[in-house]
Amino acid sequence: MGDNPRRPILMLLTSHWLTFVGAALATTAICSWLFALPVQLRGHTSNPYIGILVFIIIPVVLIAGLILIVAGIFFGRKRLEKMQRHLIALPDRRIYLRRIAVFFVLTAAVNIVIGAEATYRAVEHMETAQFCGQSCHVMKPEFTARQNSPHARVLCVDCHVAPGAAGWVTSKAAGTRQLLDVVFHRARKPIESAIQSGRLVPSRVTCEQCHWPQKFDAVKLRVIERFQEDAANTETQTVLMMLIGGGDLGGIHGKHMGPGVEIHYAASDSARQTIPWVECRNRKTGVSNAFLADGSNPASIANLPRYEMQCVDCHNRPTHTFDLPDRAVDGALAEGRIASTLPFIKKEAVLLLKAKYASNDEASRAIPAALTEYYRQSDPALCNKRGQDIAAAGAEIAAIYNRNVFPDLKVSWGTYPNNLGHTDAPGCFRCHDGSHSTSDKKESITQDCNTCHEPLAMDEAPPGVLKTLNLSDYAASLQKK
Ligand code: HEC
Ligand code: HEC
Ligand code: HEC
Ligand code: HEC
Ligand code: HEC
């Protein structure tokens, strides 16, 4: 046996320096894993680059080590064959063989433990918002917007990954493609909206897992605060009673998503902002209506892609909500984040937000400076007296800019329109514009102002209805804080 040139395993393992280098690399990789993994994974807030180290670099080093070990064995074997050809005696290998076997079993056991732990933690880590939103800079706008939304605690994967193993694999394939796009600078700027790229997982397996479509409030009071661009920043309020409904209740939800209701539509652009054909079928009543927009005919819509209506056709921005300058400033004034007692602050803030800045850093510097400069020029006394309020307002305006505009990613005001409404984007009026009617023109999709909401007050200051409900004092107290 000792003379068999095919089995000098110990010698094979120990007779070439490449094997040692490989073993050293592999051991180092395993040890760094042991140390880096717990540090990285226990807390979810750590630096995403450590994630790249743990999940990409260390495995590459480990694999390189293993390849070197194999290469070392290959060359070692050549060397042994040469020794045997020259009849140089080889020592007895049995003892060493046994030791090596023990060594391998132990190493394998340790590796399995580490591997299992690493895989589990890696999977867990990949579910965190940090992994999705921060490892990948191009998703910064979505990550930022989510942090200020009702879904701030909902994981990215709950809305973007279908449940089950297939969804997980699809999402990892998509993630790998996105990583390559970023590495090779192929990523689109701005990234297409998820509806536009056709990659959004159906609402049925996401939204509807948490929100039960048949159970909604009948109505909801919406108070919309607006501020005019005059010296006093005059505040007005619009109060809408939203007829949300749901299930058999009818209303907004019931009419599109109620039992038996199915709405299909055709869109002529990928962002689905132009909808020339809509069909509404009710499986319970058997009624079915097709509506064509003025200027369209059956031939012009025949080849357009068709979709079934779902939650995200209206709620396309439930968490990545980007504002327009005017509305963002109104929100900050209403909540007292900007002092509404500063003369012309609404007008100035909107002007500053609409200006162009080369980067978010520049906006953070330029906006507060420009605001202070404005008050220094227009009213030096006020500027001295209210320096603190002006500085706070400047910082808030810059923060609004940095939440909504990302110059390096080409995300700007209005890049991602919100379909829930009709004042800032076509939204509901993509279908409810009064021009969509049946072929006999007897019925059309309604644009009646009282169908979706009952306007209880329109731009009043302050509305009687809020006084009745004792809500106007409450709003005022918020702003004083
Ligand atoms: C409550 C559900 C929800 C959560 C949570 C969520 N998203 Fe989204 N996301 C959406 C919807 C809906 C769209 C489609 C928007 C559209 O097409 O108009 C979208 C679109 C996107 C897009 C495409 C670009 C765009 O703005 O349309 C990216 C990128 C994205 N999300 C990343 C993330 C990341 C990263 C997280 C976690 C930090 C996250 N999402 C969490 C619902 C969600
Ligand atoms: C993992 C659970 C979960 C998923 C998935 C989820 N949501 Fe929500 N959503 C919530 C919770 C919890 C709230 C309530 C937050 C609050 O009241 O502060 C909420 C609130 C909302 C609201 C009310 C916001 C407001 O201003 O009052 C809307 C609208 C909404 N979700 C739509 C959606 C849509 C559309 C989707 C799918 C794209 C979705 N949600 C997916 C858990 C979820
Ligand atoms: C036809 C458009 C449309 C569709 C489709 C739609 N919604 Fe809504 N939804 C609305 C409107 C409009 C409101 C009221 C928004 C407001 O004024 O705050 C609303 C409100 C909500 C709210 C807040 C309710 C409350 O009482 O505060 C939730 C949650 C919600 N929708 C979830 C969903 C889910 C989940 C789906 C899919 C099953 C869905 N919506 C489908 C238009 C729609
Ligand atoms: C894809 C097209 C489409 C979009 C977008 C759309 N709807 Fe509708 N909506 C319809 C259709 C179709 C009907 C049923 C019309 C019919 O059968 O008379 C309808 C009916 C309604 C009704 C009941 C009307 C009635 O006469 O009782 C309400 C309320 C409503 N929609 C609210 C909304 C709101 C709010 C939005 C935006 C958040 C919206 N819809 C967006 C297609 C749409
Ligand atoms: C198809 C349903 C629908 C119809 C029809 C409709 N609205 Fe609306 N409207 C909405 C929704 C949804 C919102 C957004 C509520 C929110 O911000 O949550 C809205 C918001 C508004 C607002 C508040 C705008 C703001 O500043 O935020 C006003 C004002 C308004 N509607 C007036 C009208 C008038 C006037 C008509 C008649 C021409 C009308 N609406 C018809 C669904 C509808």
C-alpha cells in the first residue's frame, strides 16, 4: 500500500506551499466569519458595507482558499510522482491518514455549524429594510420616504416579495440583477416605478395579507390644510368626508373591490397614466359595462396591455409618498415645523424648494442661507428678533427638499405621481374624467363631486364644521407647539 503512488494523501496535502496558502485563506475566512457575523447581524442598524464583506468578500476568499488547496494537491502529487520515479523512500502514512481524517471531520462539522448559522442570519438580514434600502444607494428615495410613512415599520419584503420559497428566489434573482445594474452603471435614473416595470407583486399577496379588503371604515374625515402665498400665510381648510366603504357597503372600496366586482382596464403608457378603456363586471348581478374614452375606438385599444384593478392602482404610493413643494410646505406649516407667523414664509419656502441644487449637500447649505438672507434684506429687525425661527424654518425646508428630491438619482418633484386623488396628478380622473362612456353613451364613469367625497368645507378659514367638532382649536394648539 505504501508503494501505491495514488494514495499519499498526507504528502499530497503537505508537500506544496499552495496548499498551505489555501488552508490559511480558508481558515482566515472562516474565522472572520465567526467574528464579523455576530457583530454585523445582532443589531439591524449596522453599516451595510459590512454586509457586503460578510456575504460577498469572505465567501470569495474562502472559495479561493479551497481552490488553492486543490491546486496545491495537484502540484504536490506531481512532485511525489517525481520522487517515486527517482526511488526516494516515502514514510509510512497510516498514522497521518487517520489524523487527517479526524481533522477533516472536525473541520467539516465546524463548517456546517458556521454555514447553517450564517445562512440563517443572512436570510434574516436580507429581510431588513437596511439591507434593501441602504445597501443599494439607488433605492435611497424609497427608503427615505418609507421612514416617514404609515408603513415605517412594515418590511420592504412584505410589499415586494411574494410569500413562499418561489417568491424568495424570484426576489433574490431580481436583487442580483439590480446589483449588477448598479455595479455596471446600468441602473436607470430615476428607477422606473414598480408598476411601470411590471415587477410589483400583486396586492392580493401583499397589502391584502394585512388589510382585509372587505372591512373598511364607512367614511373618513379628511382635513386638508392649505396656506396662501400672502404676507400672513393665510390658512384655509378643506374638509372632505371620504366615502371609503368596502364589501357590500359600496363606496370607493366596495365599487371597485366589493364581492363579485371585477374591473379591468387598458393603459396606453407603461406608467398607466392614460387609460382609454375600462370594463366593470359584477359576477353577482351579472351586469357588465365597457367604457371607452372620447377619442378612442375598439381598434385603437385592441392591442393595449390589460390589467385587473387592484389596491395599488389607487394606492400606488402608500409608503413611498413624495410630495410637491406646495403641499410639503403646507404640511410643515400645519404641523408647526415651520413657524407660520414668519411673513411670506410659504411663498419663499416654495420658491427655494423649486430652485435647482447640484446635490443634497448643497441644498442643505444653500436653502437655510438663502432664507436668512431673504429676511435680512426684507426686514433686518425681524431677522434679528426671530433668527432662531428663521434658522429652524431653513433647516426644515432643506429637510423637505432632501426627502423629495435626489439630484444624483434624477428623482425630482413629480417624478413619481400619486394616483390617490386628482389634484396633483390625474389619479382617479384617469377613469373618472366624465369622458369614459359605454358605446350607447347612456352610462359613463362618474365625475360627480359628491360620489367619492362629500365636501363639508372648501377652503374656509376656519370651517364651521371643524368648530362644531371642536377640531379647529385642536389644530391651532398643534401649530403653536
Ligand atoms: C406598504 C408597502 C411597501 C413597502 C413596505 C415598501 N414598498 Fe416599495 N413600493 C411599493 C409600491 C406599491 C410601489 C409601486 C409604486 C408605483 O409603481 O407607483 C413600490 C415601488 C418601489 C420601488 C420602485 C421605484 C418607485 O418608487 O416606484 C423601489 C425601488 C422600492 N419600492 C423599494 C422599496 C424599499 C427599499 C423598501 C423598504 C425600505 C420598500 N420599497 C418598502 C410598496 C411598498
Ligand atoms: C405587514 C402589514 C402591512 C402590509 C403588507 C401593508 N400594510 Fe398598509 N398598513 C399597515 C398598518 C399596520 C397600517 C396602520 C398604520 C397606522 O395606523 O399608523 C397601515 C396603514 C395603511 C393605510 C392608511 C394610511 C393612512 O394614512 O391612514 C393605507 C392606505 C395602507 N396601509 C395601504 C396599504 C397598501 C396599498 C399596501 C400594499 C401595497 C399595504 N398597505 C401593505 C400594515 C400593512
Ligand atoms: C378606487 C381606488 C381605491 C382602491 C382600488 C383601493 N382603495 Fe383604499 N382608499 C382609497 C381612497 C380614496 C381612500 C381614502 C384616502 C384618504 O382620503 O385618506 C382609501 C383608504 C384606504 C385605507 C385607510 C382607511 C381608513 O379607514 O383610514 C386603507 C387601509 C386602504 N384604503 C387600503 C386599501 C386596500 C388594502 C386596497 C385593496 C384591497 C384598497 N385600499 C383599494 C381608494 C382606493
Ligand atoms: C381604472 C379605472 C378607474 C380608476 C383609476 C378609478 N375608478 Fe372608480 N370606478 C371605475 C369604474 C369602472 C366604476 C364603476 C362605474 C359604473 O359601473 O357605473 C367606478 C366607480 C366608482 C365609484 C362609485 C360610483 C357610483 O356611481 O356609485 C366610486 C365612489 C369611485 N369609483 C371612486 C374612485 C376613486 C376615489 C378613485 C381614485 C382613488 C377611483 N374611483 C379610480 C373605474 C375607476
Ligand atoms: C372618483 C372620485 C372623485 C371624484 C369624482 C371627485 N373627487 Fe375630489 N378627491 C378624490 C380623492 C380620492 C381625493 C384625495 C383625498 C386625499 O387627499 O386623501 C380628492 C381630493 C379633493 C380635494 C382636495 C384637494 C387637495 O387640496 O388636497 C378637492 C378640493 C376635491 N377633491 C374636489 C373635487 C371636486 C370639486 C370634484 C368634482 C369636480 C371632485 N373632487 C370629484 C376623489 C374624487
